[in-house]
Amino acid sequence: MNDTASYTPPKIWKWETENGGRFASINRPIAGATHEKELPVGKHPFQLYSLATPNGVKVTVMLEELLALGYTGAEYDAWLIVITEGDQFGSGFVDVNPNSKIPALMDHSTTPPTRIFESGAMLLYLAEKFGAFLPTDHAKRTECLSWLFWQMGSAPYLGGGFGHFYAYAPEKIEYCIDRFAMEVKRQLDVLDRHLADKKYMCGDDYTIADMAIWPWYGAVVKGLVYEAAEFLQTHEYTHVLRWTDDIASRPAVKRGRMVNRAWGEPESQLLERHDASDFDTKTQDKVEAE
């Protein structure tokens, strides 16, 4: 292990605002709004305020999958929230999500409108509202929810732990990277063993468990986040890779991944989504670029 300067925690921790790191400017130890800003409201029943991080992609994929099945009540407006500029600390956003994290969702088809925060809660809410992508059999439903909550509990180790220390921390700390790399590989092994004899997380049926897990673990094994595929030797997880590719090929998943995406190739980005025809415009842009 590399030699590192010893650190003794102080008796009382104090917030140092200049603590470095890519997201230092938006991290703070207090909650609440920093400024007054109302959220825009479009014409559709669902109003999503988000960014195409893995947690945001979960919800746009779900909404696009519902629309693909013909559930017109799932029509939505997706508004871009730029977290590096602190949009999530605006008063309107905090009213929807007091935790100031994307995504945040409002259902205006209810009276009064219903707020939903936490991506897993959104997937469950939408599945129950439309009766889709969640098994009705009690045992199968329980299995699905177990994997949904597995993802919600595991992802902080993947993103906030491994992702932070490997990709974003201002200093590379061997102990931290080793600790979280070990945990991420254990989680990938859990998935790989589980998917060895299953098409999807819950068997033959595609569910909200897949929609929750794919944006995180699929991106990691394909090297789309943290640029750590070689470091983690993700080629070892052949069943996860097969499952990842199967889901990535779904048309609704392709659309959902584009929404609120503000990086990558221009044709892969749809900063805001207010109508299904918005995707047609992006497709035409790609054709013209070629």
C-alpha cells in the first residue's frame, strides 16, 4: 500500500468549502433552497426535472417504455436540471425533492398534484399506476422489489464510493479505491451469477428491476462511466454484458437514455423532451450530419 500522510479526525468536524473534487461546489452539509426559482410546467401529466445520470435515465426509460406500450397517460415533459450550476437548490425543486437530488417528478393527473422523489420510488409509483413492468404474482413481485431495493442500496457504493474516489476525488487514495473496487466487483459477481440462467433480473419478464440496475451497472461494464472497465476487468462478467446489450437494444431505452443528456455526441443528446416528435428531430439531425 502506498505511504500516505496520517490523518487524525478532529474532535469536531468543520465544513471546509474549498475541499476540492469535481463536485465540490455543489456539496454542502445543510439542506434547503439557496435561491428562489419556480419550476416550469408543461402540458403533459408528468413533469420530470432531471439530468441523464444513471438515476435520471431510470425514469426516462420507464416513461418511454410505458408510452411504447400505449399508455398515453405517461406522456411527460422533461426539463433539464444542471446540477453543476445548482439548479437542484432552487426553491421550486426543493419543494418537489427536499433532498435536492435529481430526478424529481410531479404527477399532475392527481388532485392535488403528487410529488415523487427518489428514482426507485418513481419506478414503483409508475409501475403501480399503470399496472406494467411489475409482476402481480406475490412471490414474483417480492423478487422484483428485492432487486429494486438491492440497487438503491448498492449504487451508493458504486457511485459515491468507487466512482468518487477513482474518478473524481482530487487525490487518489489507495485504501479508498481498493475498498470500493472490491465491493463493486462483488456486486458485479452477484449480478453475473444471478443472470447466468435468466434473461432478465426476474426471469423472462423485463421489469422495473432491470430499469433500475441497467443504467448503473450496464454503464460500468461497458466503460461508459468512470472509464474503469479495464481497471475492474469487467469483461469477466459475461452474463451482465449479455443482459446489458439486450436492454440497450430496446428502442424505448435508446430514447430514454437521450433525454436530459447534456454531454457526448450531439445526436445522442435531447436536452429537454416535450413531445415524442422531439426524437424525430434528433434522428434527422443525425442523418444530416452523416
